[in-house]
Amino acid sequence: MSPTFTVRHATPEDESGVSELLLASYPGLMRTAYDQAVLEPALPLITRANPALLSAGTYYLAVNDDGFAVGCGGWSRERPGSSEVQPEVAHIRHFATRPEWLGRGIGRALYRRCEEDARSSGARRFECQASLNAQGFYAALGFRPVGRIDVRIGPGPMLPSVLMQRAI
Ligand SMILES: CC(C)(COP(=O)(O)OP(=O)(O)OC[C@H]1O[C@@H](n2cnc3c(N)ncnc32)[C@H](O)[C@@H]1OP(=O)(O)O)[C@@H](O)C(=O)NCCC(=O)NCCS
């Protein structure tokens, strides 16, 4: 029988667990799509759990039967990196699955929870700044690419990404 997981809200107490999960997931999986020179300066920043997301009530963890975090992801009303809020638009934030748990529906389960809650809050469209390695995942969830964007991550080079959208 394959191991199971459940989805729960994340809280500020999950900060170290989420950072550890991001660090287990992002470096290896993003290396498939980015040059070292672009990725290395970004990694220390993007593998750090975002306290604002953890306390927002709109970020979730997939945990295994022992309560160990195997996936994370959520959404916000604010556009990433700004306080701008657009009516009816919500933003997908900081999705990751542990490499040994890939392909078991964790990302999709986290997305479903985001969609249910964002829709209940009045959002009608999701936007996502998809990393190049994750574009296929978001396409499988029904997102369509709108265009290439460069995402600023601290003082290093911009991270080439794809802006994706879907109605919810
Ligand atoms: C993207 C990520 C979260 C997907 O997690 P996952 O738990 O393996 O996803 P799921 O098993 O729920 O897959 C859902 C669907 O997406 C598809 N999918 C997943 N990863 C994919 C990929 N890299 N390319 C194409 N399709 C992909 C699956 O085949 C599945 O399709 P199906 O349901 O139609 O069979 C994971 O690969 C990851 O952590 N990547 C590194 C971090 C990252 O880049 N995050 C996004 C930042 S924007």
C-alpha cells in the first residue's frame, strides 16, 4: 500500500518544517530548468518559509501519517512581492513536494484546497508566477500561460518564469 497524506492549514509554528521542505525540494528540482548562475543566488531566499503566508490562514501542508510535512502550498490576495490586491484575483504561492513524494497527487490535493478556499473568499481567477520547471504541473491543473516574466528575487539575477492563469 502506498503511503498516505492529509492536508491541513499551516501555522507560524510550521516555519522550520516548511523551510526544511523547501530546501529539500527546490534546489534539485529547479536545477532541471535553470543555470547554476541564475539559481544559486535565488535559492537562499526562495527556500525560506514566508512568515506572512504561514500566518495568513491560506497556506497548507500535506502531512504523512506521522505528521511529517511532505508538501506545502497556498495562495494570497496580494500579488507576490507587493501589497497590491486586485478584485477577484488570488495568487498561487510557494508550492513544493518532497522529491521522494513526487507524482502522488500531493501538489494537486494542495491546489484543490487552495481553489476551494479562494473561491469561497470571492476570488474568481488564480494567477501564478510559475518557475520554468513547474509549468507542466500548473498546465495539468488547468492553468494557461499568459507570457514570460522575470521575477526579482533579492539582489541576484532575475528568475525567468511564466505568468499563468486559470478561472476558478
Ligand atoms: C511542482 C510540484 C509541486 C508538483 O508536485 P507533485 O506533488 O509531484 O504534483 P502531483 O503529483 O499532484 O501532480 C499533479 C499533476 O501535475 C503533473 N505534473 C507534476 N509535475 C509535473 C512536471 N514537472 N511536468 C509536467 N507535469 C507535471 C502530474 O503528472 C499530475 O498530472 P495528472 O494529475 O493529470 O496525472 C513539484 O514538482 C515541486 O515541488 N517542484 C519544485 C518546486 C517548484 O518548482 N514549485 C513551484 C514554484 S512556482
